[in-house]
Amino acid sequence: MVRSNIWADNLDQAKAFSSFTTSYVDSASLLIESQAARPSVVEAVHSGNTRFLNDTIMYIQNASTFYAVYVTDSSGQVISSYPYDFVGRNDTDKLWIDRVFETGNSYVSDAVASEVTGKPAVYLATPIIRDDRTIGVMVGVLDLYYYSTFIAGAQTQIVKYVYVVNRTGHVMLHTNQSYMDIMQDLSDRPGVQNVLNGQEGVVEQYNPQEDMYKLASYSPIPKYGWGVVISMPAEVAYEPITRATFWFIIFIALVTVLATAIAWLVTTSIVDPIFRLTRATDKIPYGDYHKDLPVARRDEIGDLARAFDRMAGNIRDSQQKIIVARDVAEAQKNRAELYVDIMGHDINNLNQAGLFSLELIEDDPNLTEEQRELIKGAIGSFEGSAGIVENARKIQMIDSEKFYLENMELNDIIERCAREYPRPKGKKVTVNYTRGPEMVVKGTPQLKDVFCNLLGNAMKYSGSEVTIDISARQVIKARRRCYEIEFTDNGQGIPEELKARLFRRFERGMSKEHGKGLGLYIVKMLIEHFGGKVEITDRVPGDYTRGTKILIWMPAAEKGGE
């Protein structure tokens, strides 16, 4: 029965991913079709107004999941494109262009290797019609890596085993992007041929390539000829059966322990002198134990009672020492609880973030009861624990003021951050910085953490594409020579009422991204300890939605000494 439920649940998951993928492509198609049907776009293609077309397709690309958009004229020649320059290229040999001119209808291509990136892409082409005649084609190139990253972000175990194949059995979507990079041929894998034939179901068989048994659930995407496959190792798929067996064994063990305990209690209740010795032992440290202690007996019980009597004297002599030790331990315990309270606040924030995601997943009607129990018991913030400890260490170091300031060159630090900070997968990140004249300030190696933190926030709280501009210049502030470092980005921006709060401990912005609420707090503490100041404002004054600007002022180091 459990095995049957596992098969049914995995198949339901495959159907859900199939339906979601169809909706994802349909929504992208609807966007490109609606834009191509706009009268202003039709007139621009007819009149050759490429400036208007360039603005239009740039808007489409920025507001969608297309990584490229372009427009052809009636001869199939590209007249406008963004962000890649295809202008002048003749695309009449492209299947999606040919089909649109042939049928006058929109066409969605199979997943093919992009001629720009070499990675899988789907071309959504739709006609631009004027007076019942196709005068051009608008094409959106769907960003499958964005969709793959979106799927990988789902907080469910099964997602890492999901992949989508195109009409020839090659990988077009996979949470392991190395498979997507080469469009791995999986046509020989369990279930792939079945799903490409329009079938849905579950198959369990041995996979010689991976040397293991796999449970493959598959569901077609009939509208586009693709297929979704969830291929799990059999031992992972059948883990609920293993878990049920484990708990059954635990239950039997507990019953055995309980039966043994009952037998022991029944046995001891028969021997009254043993109970009397037990009561006397309990009273040795504080009470009158003699009335329960049979010291007058001349047998083994009496010998034991007299031994207890001698022990009582030693216990009472040691009582004061125990009380003193207890008081010391209590004081140490109170200090430990203080530290636990401090750390617990951060850990609780992480747990709440994890619980929020888990509660969303728990609402999925397709989950089994076993899966719901797993979700309820999950803890999603282990990775954040190390960061909390590290941040606590930094805060402690800052508060202790154990700083040994030295001369630091700002150009070097900014360039290292821009060069070394890891870029998030699935995002296009551009960091612009031009090295200027030498800028020396007083600081410590932690100054690099300041700029890396600001870079990381700009990358993290943004869409699929972000541009970060960094500039630095010398200014006079409060009659003192300072360096002003400016970070600007075109990300989500920060509402005015949140700006001041972001520099407080445990405060975060309105983004759903997980964070520990310490990053900007530490930035502010470090900058102020170095004698500087930090401020958040809008990239475009008065419009926070256009991005964020962060300004840092640091006093210049006096020449001729550390």
C-alpha cells in the first residue's frame, strides 16, 4: 500500500511540473503576442521606425524572462534586437521564422542550442500583421536557466530529481545546470521514450549508466511535445517504507523496555526492607533517616544499613560544599543563558524564515501525510548558523574595540571585491568601477567585508539582471579631507520608511530573501569605528523603485605615518 501511494504521489508531482511548465511558456507566449499586436509596434515595423522598436523590445526583455528579443521585417531580416545585436541578419532559414510566415500564426520552437550562448533556448515567434498581411515577426528567446533556477528554489526534496526533455530526448531543463549546458541526451533513460510518445506513468528499472535502480515518474507536455521526468533512486523513493520499519522496531523496543521496567517494579515491591533502605537513602542528606534505616538487623540488610549510616555523615559534611558549588554553577548558568538568549534571537529569525517557506509547501494538497510530518520536523536554517556565529564574533570584536588600524588603499579593496565576489547563478551581474588616484584611509582587513557586503546585497536583492556602479572621489566634509564612495544599483530599491531601520540589528528590508539582519548593522559599526559615516538614499531621487544608492564617507589617512 505504501509503495502504491509513493508511485501515485510521484506521478502527481510530475503532472504538476508538466502543468506549471506549460503555464510558464504560455504566459511568455501571451506577452510576446500582445506586444506584437500593438498598433504602435505594427506601424513602427511598417514605417521602419527602429528607434521605437528598440525601446519597445528593450522594455519587453527587461520586464520578462526572455534573455533576448528581436524583430524581423517581411523579408525575414532582423531590424531590431536587444540585448544582442542581430540587426542585419537574415533569419528566413530559421524554422520558427519560416513557420510564422507560412501559417500566419504564432510558433513555439523545440528547445535547441542557442546560437549566442550554446545553451538550451526556446524561441517564441509571433506574426506582426497589417491589413491581413504578415509584415514581420517578433521573437522572444525564453531564458530556460531562469526557469531552472526558479524550480531549484522550491523547498521540496523531490525537485532535485526533476528534469524536462525536448522532442528528441535531450535535456532542456534540469536543476543540475551541467546537464543543460550540453543538452545531455537522456533518451535511453527510464520513462523518457514513454513520455515522448505522449504517455504518463511510473516505471522502476535498473539504470546501467548510474549503476542503480531508479523510480521514474513521467508526464508529457503535449502542447509542446516535451516531457517531464522525475527520476529518483529507488532507495530514496522508498525511504518512507524504511522509515516505517524503523519506527516499528523502535516501538517494539520501547514495549520491551516498558515490560522490563514493570517487572522490576513488581519484583522490588515484594521486598519491603529494600524499599525502606531506599526511603532512608532519600532522607540521608537532609531529613531523619534513622526510622527507615534498619541498623539493628544482624544480617546483610543490617550491614548495608550501617554502611548507609556511615555514608550519611560524609554526605552531610559535604552538604555545604555542594551548596557553594551549586551557587557557583547557578551563576555560570545565568551567564550561559544570557549568551543563549542573545544567540537565540538570531537563530529564531532564521527558523521563522525557514518555517514560512515550509508552511507554504505544507499547503500543497499533493503532499502525503509522511511528507507533511517530514516538513513539520524540518529545520531550514543550518547554513545560517555559521553566519550568525561569524557575525557575533565580528560584533564582539567591534564592541571590544581591539582594533589595530593601518593604512588601507581603497582602490585595491574595491577592485578585489568587484573581482572576487561570487556572482549568483542565473543572474547577469555587471559591476562598473574605474580606478582613480590613490586613496588611503585608516582601517583593518575587515574593511573589505564592508564593500563585499554592499556588493552582495545589490546582487541578492535584484532581478535576473543587475548593474552596480561604484565610484570614489575626494571631498571636504566637516572641514576634513574625506573619500566619498558611492554604490548604486538598478535593483528593487528600498522604501523611505525602511532606510533608517536597515542599519539596526535584526532589521531587514521588505524582500523575501533570507538574511540574518546583521549585514548592514556590521557595515555601520565598522565604518563608524573607522571614523566614517554611511547613508542610504535612492539612485533616482524621489523614486526608490529605480534602485538604491549607498554613500560612504571615510576620513583620509594623514600622510607620513601609520
